[in-house]
Amino acid sequence: MPPSGDSMDSSNTSVIPQILAQLPLLVALLAASAFCSASEAALFSLSWVQRKKLNPQRASDERIQSLLANADRLLSGVLLWNLSVNMLFFALVGGLSTRLARQEGGQWWAAVTSLVAMAMVILFGELLPKSLAVLAPLPISRWVSLPLSIALRLIDPVATALRWFSEMSRRLLMPGIEAESYLATSDLEQAIELSSEDSALVTQEKTVLRQVIQLSDLRAEEWMKPLSHYPIQRPSAQKSWSLQGNTQEKYLLIADHSGTDIVASVPLADLSYKQLGEWERAKQPVLVVPWCAQLSAVQQQMSQQARQVAVVVNEYGEIVGVITWEDLIDAMFEIPSPQAPLVSSSLAEGAESPSPRWVVSGGVSLKRIERHLGVRFPKSRFLTFSGLLQDQLRRDGVPGDVILWEGYQLRVMESSAGGDVKIELTQLESQEGES
């Protein structure tokens, strides 16, 4: 039962000065709690597109990139500050509630004060700031980046000690614990089966899923195309490239002043016929990756940096191949089809052969041809059929050359001055029966 009017007046009269004295501090702590909540929600709500738009030349954007670069430090620091502020806030409210409870008939007002304080922290310290931050994450992230950076620097020693203690505790109490995989291939395959009733569609989706996951098992050298497959514009011959004979090319590569390094590319397929005459305006930088880079890492870098072409270099820094965005799409979504030729030309129509035959490019990697044709080649230390030919012939292949390799016959159909060859690949009957 609430206290009488006289009791309430006497208790309020004696405690109100204390409440008023601590009110500014309580408001400041509530604002600090709201700041921590808004900062956490805003920074971790930034989409990939918004992060991509951050300008390193802008101080606030540079601070945002620095904060997000170490997400563990950011999250632990914000949570530590928020916990400390909220504990101090409730400690002050608890002190006021205790003084109210000591007054005659003040127990009811003490309970009301505690409930109101909790509701204010939940509403104004958590829900409202986080809701606003999620609606406008980029501008709020820019506003809070400076004070948040200072706040994290202030507690870095404490946070570092806590992280060290947490790591040591984990090693002592659970030394053999391993991080659980977020999602396994079998989980995704089961989800595909449950979400589709078409068995043919399920098979294709499984194939695509498996190919996407296998990007981490492929190296850049296993999926690149030879540099000779693309036209190259060199500074010594400015504007010499023209449309004649090049209308089928998707990219034009731009060399530097030395003529040996590729520095830019032009996406010819994205330009209209009129824009092709002004292709220099559409130049884009290229990504440089080592020969041993995982194809999944190449895909991630090209996506993050908005690059359409990556040049592959060996340990000496020499360019040995090119990977385009379309090549990566093929690696992820191409459905194997033995009937689909890897090159533009194919065997003559109406020609019959008891064994499967394909026309392949000697400079294309064996892994790429395997994926395209849906076959499995024997293990080899060579990356391309051109390497096989050169090893057995001890010279470049010329039309008419024939070699046998692990159940396959390779016959050179065409060769160019640059060393690129077109090969007729025939699967012998014995190999066909084993497969």
C-alpha cells in the first residue's frame, strides 16, 4: 500500500536535494550508455557497399576503417565501456534508492525509482540509440569515430590484459578446443535438397555449390589463361589497336612504358560500338596476384577492389597469365558438359569417332579443361597440354605432331608463332573403359 501524503512529502523533501545533485551525472552516464550502444550498432551495421564508399582521404572514414580492421578490439572495448557505464549508473541509482528506503514510507518510492531507472536505460540507453544507428549507420559512424577512438585508446591496457587472461584461461582449461565450422558442405547440400523438388535442379545446384567451395583448392596458375589470348596495347604504338579482327575480344590489356608489365585493362564487352573508338577513357587498374594464390582469395580481392582483370606473376615478378572476372564466374557456375568445346572451333560436323574427342587450347590449364569437360585427367607435374608436348617433343609442337599420355592421344592441329597450339584430344578406348 502506498504511503500517506504526509509521509511522502517528508521523504521527498529530505531526498530531493540529493537526487538533484546527482541528476547531471545520471544524465551523462545515460548519454554515455546511448553512445556506446549507437556506436556498436552503427559500425557493425555498415554494409559492404557502404564500406566500399569510405574515402581514406577523409579523416572520419579513415578512423572507421581502422576501427573495423580490428573487430575484436572494437567489440570488446565498446562492451567494456558500456558495462562500466551501466554499472556506475545503477550504483548511483541504488544509492538513491537506499536513501529513499530509509525514509519513513520510502520503500515504495525506492522501488519506483529503480524500475524507472531500468526502463530509462533499456529505452534511452539501448533500444532507441541502436534503432537510430541501424537506420543511418554511415553518418552516425562518422560522428562517433573520433570519440570512440579516444575511448578505446584509454582502455587499451585494461582490454589487452582481459584478452590475455581470456586466452590463457582457454588454453589452460580447454587446450584442445577448436573453432566449429560455420557451415559445412553437407549442410548446404541438405538445404538444397529440402528446398527443391526438381531432382535435375538439385544436381546442378550441388555441382555449383561444390565448385564454389573448391575455389580454395585451386591456385591462380591452375585457372589463368595465357597472356597471348588477349590483345595488348603498348605505349610505343599509341592508338594502334583497332576494331579490325578484335570485335570478339572481351578485354584489351594496357602495358606500361617498358612494355613488359600490364597496368590496366579495358572491358571492351561493356562498351558500345561508338565507345570502342574512345577505349582509353574506360581504362581500369588491374589486380596483381602471385601464381600460388588461392582462387577464392583472388575472387575476394577482385570483388573488394572492383577489378575485372587480375594478372598472375611468378616468383620473379614476370607476368605468366591472366584471370578475368568471367573466368571466376565460369569456375563457380559452369556446369561440366563434354559436348561443349573449350575453344571456338570444334571437330568437323558429321565426323564419327569410336572414342570421345575434343579440341582444346594448349595454353589453357588442365584443371580448367577438367572442370569444363567433366573428366578426370591423370596427375601430372605440368599445368597445360603445351607443357606436356614440349616435354615429350623437346620443342614446340607443330601441326601433325602426335603423342600418347596416360590413355589419351594428343594431336597438334594448329600452332602460332607465339607458341599457342590447338590440340585434338582423344580418349583411348582402354582409358574410356576404366573411367
